[in-house]
Amino acid sequence: MIQKLLIANRGEISLRIQKTCKRLGIKTVAVYSDADKDSPFVKNADESFYLGGSEPSKSYLVIPNILKAVQATGADAVHPGYGFLSEKTEFAKALYQAKVSFLGPRPETVDLMGDKIRSRAAMEKAGVPVVPGYEGDSQEPSVLLKEAERIGFPVMIKASAGGGGKGMKRVFSKEEFLPSLESAQREAGNAFGDARVFLEKYIINPRHIEVQVFGDSSGNVIHLFERECSIQRRHQKVVEESPAPNLDPKIKQKICEVAVQAASSIGYLGAGTVEFILGEDGNFYFLEMNTRLQVEHPVTEAVTGFDLVEWQIRIAEGNTLASLLQGKEPGQTGHAIEVRLYAEDPENEFLPSIGRIELAKFPDQQNLRVDSGVVTGSEVSLYYDPMLAKIIGYGKTREEARKNLIAGLEHTVIFGPVTNVNYLRGILEHSEFVSGHTNTHFLEKHKIEWEEVGEEKEALAKTASFLVSRTVQSSSVWEAVGPKGLWGEIL
Amino acid sequence: MNRTFRLRWKEKEYVLDLGESSSRLLDPENGWESLLTHYSWTKEEDGSYSLPDGSVALLKSGKLYIHTKGKTFQFSIKGKESSNSEAAQFEIKSPMPGKIIKMEVKPGDKVKKGQTLAVVEAMKMEHALRAGLDADVKEVHSQPGDIVSQDQLLVLLS
């Protein structure tokens, strides 16, 4: 049995893990950097241990310092959260060697899945579909054409030395192939001094569908259904939901089965996520496997009713999935949608917005979950990811979940750093989102309207009324700062 | 009691003419104005103010924050700050706290409008700072590796 769990992470995920531990009667240890010394996740833990400087490379990424924290506090298990060391083989290895329970898969699994080429090969061997392509040595046009036909059009020609779209061509038919190849090779040669190219199937309007899986130490693997995470900005997920909208039940079943097959083939232990890319034609392909708890795990918790952190703990203690399920089949009830609230400015190229949070108010309402790492007075620094909170709406139907989430966002107040809250609402209110037509091009393709005409007037009207009432009532704020100090010039 | 205040929001400056129990909102650019009714805000324990409709307001550090109808607006209420002045174009300041990863000019260089002068990085994101006009580089105040704060002067053009 785990008695004391050290959380090798920070912010909202540390707090979220602490919550489950508290319920299970497990003591918690938070680790922190200089920048985080006053953070809620440090204060909320039973114990805390100082790691080092604010930069992750001086604190959260330093394995020896975390081992020191484990030793000093006598923790018998470590939860890595997500990011930082969660998918570093050396970390998992170091903990195994120190005989401390690691709440993740075996080190060799972390290693295998962290390697794009080896994991792809392992999946192919296990019969899991991977994106068809050709990465052979031959650059002969006739050979490449044959390979393109094998892959099936449309195909993508990409520069081997590639990047930045140079030497990249989309080819929709056999006739276009040779001229496009010539131009791709020429572009690649000019841009990188290396004309070599490889081929990959081009997937039209792809969706990002992932499946939550769990494995136990007896070799059993089950899935906890899919999550739709297509709405991304620069490969960063913004909105996630479960179940995936408008997904053919047959494809859904197959994709979940294939995920189990993928995880079983490598003897997966603990919580993991198998990510797929799903084409318009219903074919799907393995992208990668994340060997940790995902940021978006709350949507799965909402529809299955399970606490995934509890499962991670129980499995690390040696319990089987059967004992966790107690004879019940996992089910998917209702619908859940999560959005990631970031300190970034959508009107200014999504630049991170840093500084002190002057006021943070999160809604407390039914069918709404808020996993946040900040409170009034928290400092958003440039050292870490600018995610402030995850807000998850639940409902019997997708529409109900969407409305609950929008209501939740309306009552989310962050004063200080600019946030993407209005942008998130704009996505949730977009007609294509409402009808559940999502793909990974969503945010590039659709203009997200997040400020309606007349709002400026409304806000200014409220402002004016605020000023009027303050002026007339002579509030303490007014007296404290004096009219000239804060209100600007008096004409 | 007659007070006029200036508010800045998104590059625009508004003049608020506050009367006894109502106020007029004057937009010098568009010329619209509206008469407003007088609401009563309630002061909360955390120092913020609220309205029964869920609106929240806070005054802090020269800023006025208003959250209304589910959206947040932030106004600068420092009266003297002039918006988009001529001088501002010559002062290249860091838009955010971050680290200088590139400084592409040195004093004496001639730069063209749109040319990248420096690149600042914060939270894994890069942001290029460009010249707003053709100019000469007069002074350079930082170099790659420097940690800079928001609005810190990096390059002075002339």
C-alpha cells in the first residue's frame, strides 16, 4: 500500500493528484522551485520539498534533486504528472532502482514509446495501422511513383532534411506526381542542400482521436473509451471531449479495440493514451502513445465515473483491473467537454501574458469541474506553461455539456494577465463546433468571433456606471488612492 | 459634481463625462454617446466590486478591470499616457517579460520598416520585434541572453 506519494510536478496537476490522495488517506509531498514557493499546490500538500531555481532545468527536471526529495520525505511512490520528467526513461529507471513505486509504465515501455521510429515499428508488428508512407533510400522517380500508388493518393511529398513547408507538396493524382516530385526535390535541394524526399499518405480533414487505456501487472489491458482532441492551435490541444461527436459507432468500437491491442502488445502497465489520426474515409492510423496521465483526463473521468489517479495508485499497488471494476463493465454516460484556460492574448498572436493575478474567481456550479492551479495573488511567470486552469462541462447530452461549460466560462473571472477565455467561448459558440464538425484544421479554417459588435459600448457603459457609483459613494478605494492617483486627469 | 476621465482601451481613448447621477460616454472618434443609468455596485471582501447581474470590477495598479456578460475588459486609467505617440515608434520595448534570443541590429545601422530588430522569447514562444518605420539605430540596450521585463527599452531608433 502506498502511504506517502511525492508529486514530481507543479500547478493544477499537483493539486488534482493531491485531491485524490486526500480522499484515499495517502499523505502527499509537493516539490517546488523558487518561483512556486507560495503556490497553492505547495501549501495544500502535507509536506513540501524545495528543488531549486525557477527554471525547470534547475528544479523540476533535475532527477537527483527529486530523488533527494523522495529520500528526505520518505515517500514510497512518485506521480510524475504530465510534462517535465513524466516520459523520461531515466527518471522511471532511477525510481525503479531506488525501489520507489513509479506511477507510470515500466521504464522500457517509456523508452520504446518515446522513440518515433521504434514505436512505429512495434505497432506495425502488432497489427496496428500506421500512416502509410515510404522512407526508403531510392530517390528514383519511377520507384517513388510506384510507392505513391501503393500508398494511395493523395500523398504528401516531404523533404527528408525538411521543415518550414519547403520541399513539401500535396499530390492528389498520379498525373501530378512526377512534376510535383521534381519541384519538391528542387526546392529541397535549394533550401537544405539535400534533395532527398520521403512520402506519406495525406489525410484529408483529419481528426485527432485518442483512447484512454489501462494495463495491470497481470497483463490485462482495457480501454476507457475515446476522446476527441481535434481542436488544436499549433499542435496544442485547446478543446477536448468525450465521446467524440459524430463518430460512427463501428469506427469507435474498432479504434478502442485497436488501442487495447496496441497497449497489450507491449505489456502496458498503468494509465496510457493511444493517439490516432482519423481520416474522412473512416481509416485511422497510430500517431503515438503517451505513457502518462493526459491533461485532458477529466473528460474521461466525467463520462466513466472513475478516478483515473486512484486507478494509477491502485495498479501501482499491484491491484488488478478486475478488482477495480468489481465485475462492472466500464460505460460511457453523458458527455463532457474540457477547455484549457491560458494566460495568452488571442488578439496579440497568442503571446503569453504574464504577471500577477489581481483577481481569480472560478465558478462553483453543478455539472462543472474546475482544475486550477492559481488563486488571487498568484504570479504567472515566464518559466512554465501558461495554462491557468482546465474547465470541464458535463451534461446528459453534448449540447447540455456545451451550455454548462459556456455558463462556467461566463463566470470565470481573471483580472491581471489577459486570458483566452473569450476565445474559448467563441469556439464553443461556433456553428461548426455546435454541430460537432471538428478536425485538426478547425482553428485555421474558421474565424473565431469572440467579440460581438456593441460589446465595447456595453463594457464602457458598465465602466462609466462603476465610476459614477464610486464617485458618488466615495468608496474606500477612492479615498485610498485619491482621485488624481488612479483616475487620471480631472479636467 | 462634474468630472471627466480618460480611459484607454485597445488603442482608443474615451472621455467619460460623469454627471451627478448619470454619466455620458463620449467617444471622440465615432461621436456616439450614451446616457447611462446609475447602478449600485457592492464591495466584496476581496476588494472587488460586483453587480447582481454577475458583473465584477476591480481597480488595481492603474488598471480598471470589468467582467461583464461573461467577458473581461481591461482599461488603462492613467490619464497622462498618450496613445500611439510619435515618440513611441522610435522606442522598441519588450512586449512581455522574457529573454532576448536575438539582437539583429547595432548602433548606426539603417533599418527598414518591418525589419526584425530583436527576438524575445517567453514560455517557449518567440516574438519578433520589428521597426515601425525606416530609421537609424541610435542605441541598443540589450543583448542575447538578457532577461528583460515588460516595456523595457531594447532599441532606440532615430
